[in-house]
Amino acid sequence: MINSISNTVLLKSVVSKRFFSSSAKMSSQAKPRHLVSMLELSIKELESLVNRAAYHKQQIRSGAVNTTQPLSGKTVSLIFNKRSTRTRVSSEGAAAYLGGCPMFLGKDDIQLGVNESLHDTTKIISSMTSSIFARVNKHSDIQEMCKYSSVPIINALCDTFHPLQAITDILTIKESFGNTTKGLKLAWIGDVNNVINDLCIAALKSGIDVSIAVPSGLKFEEAILSGAKEISAENGTTLKITNDPLEAINGANVIVTDTWISMGQEDERAQKLKQFEGFQITKEMISKGKAAENWKFMHCLPRHPEEVHDEVFYDEERSLVFEEGENRLYAAIAVLEGFVVNKGKLL
């Protein structure tokens, strides 16, 4: 969560203006469109990205060869200040699938934060590459990169949003419920974090009711919550926040959680475990909460046993976690295609 006043102002700008980047003009070309969060996509644009991801999945699984290679001869840079498994593999795989050359730039590989500012780094790297996947700490870092980049910035995770995961999750839900999302209910049992911030918005835009259970004392950023409520009202979906997991699970078709201890919070482990007592997802909890008969479980990984019991996580009929993980590749392909190949024209 973001606590600073300056970042709160930035979030309110996202919600009210639905902007994709700074309004500052590049001197020699039109400002590129960036992917920052789900707030900035229209319902139809999100649907299009999910459908394109499904298309590419079908093509790859059928063994079809991608002969177009629209990013041939171009470099796709990955600036990662945080370690990653799924995001790195899917981003590099997406670039390669579209004919591009992925270039991984970890925090120990470049001068960023040591001898060079984010402004200077963004200007230089964007001048030599077709796009930048940015996996950073602060949401304000994503905003600054969008301001100064001459190529699309794709938010590969910041402390407030995780749009690639949200697109992935909607694809996974759609595949698992007869190619539709309308009328479903999603229950989130866990922390207030970047994953649910974007998943909540994406689900509401996709016709999915959302019920969120978080421990007492945890609250959503007001700008994100107001944006979610606005979307809910516009799209005829419902949003409910409670401190009771059983209440959230009632009638849910999709049950989701995530890590309680994010990267950088390892020192807070004991405190977090106490705070989340009673939030481990078990089959007993799901039964007591009276989830829908066709319920499925999702987790964006990596997973820890305290978050969800093995009986749920490894249930081959109920758990979608590994399909969800694979779908990160197809979501990344759809985003690269939409924002880089098609220059942000998603419809």
C-alpha cells in the first residue's frame, strides 16, 4: 500500500482521468501508451486483451508456428528491481514469441540507483529498445518512467498494481467457467495488496461480483476503493469488504488468496502470521462458508502453507494455480502485441 501524500495524489489522478502516462509531450514523437493498472482500461479493452491471450494460447498449444514475428530486430527490455519467476519467464517468452530479443536488466546489472537516476535510465533505455517491462518497488517509479519513456512502459508489478496478473486471472476464470465471467462471484481471502487492487477492478469490469475478507485494521487506498465502487455501479456488479472469510466465501465460484508477507516484509513475519490467524483457506472453511458447488481456487504464487492448506492448493479438480501460472505467458504476449506492436490500439 502507498501511504505518502504524493502517491495518493497520483492514484487519484489515475482514477479521475483514466490516463495512461504523463501529459508531457515527447519532442520528436507522439507519447506512447503505457499499461499502468486495470483502472485505465475500458471494459472492452480488457475483454480484448483477455481474448487475444486466449487466442495465442490456442495457437501455441496447437503447435502453430508464429510466422509474423512483428518485433523481429527489436529489443524488449526488462528492468527488474525485484526477483521473479513467472514475470521474468513470461515476459522474456512473450518477447521471443513475437520475434523480439528480450534483455533482462536486474538491479545489479545497470547503474540505476547507484550512479544514475530513474529519469536518466529511462531516457537512455527507451531510446534503444521497443518497450520496457518494469518490475519496481514504488508506484511512483512507474509513473516517473511513464513520464520520461519514449516507448511503452508495461507495469510488471509495483507496490500498488499488478496488471499482468489481473489479465491472467480473468483469462483463467473465463476458461474454467464455460468461456464466460458474467454472473460469477470472486472471494478474496487475504491481504490488501497490489494483486487484489488490480484483480478487483478487472473482475468488476468483467461482470464478476467481488467479496473481500481482510483482517481488521487493513484498509484499501481510498482512491482505489472509490474507483472500484464507480466501476461496480457502472457495470452492475457488487463489491463487498468484510473481516469475515466465511462471509466472503458464501456463494463464491472463485476463491483467491496471495502471500501475506510481500518481498521486503520478511522482518514482519511473526506479526503478519498473528494478524492473519483464521485466514488460512481450507476445505473446512470453504464448506462452512458455503461456497458455490463449482468453486475453484487460485493463487498467483509463490505460495506458503499458512495461506492455503495443501488439500486445497493441490486439489487437481479445484485448484487452478498451475494453469494460472502458465497463463502469465499468454497475457504477456497479448499486452506486448496490444501496447507495442499495435501501439496501444486495443480495439
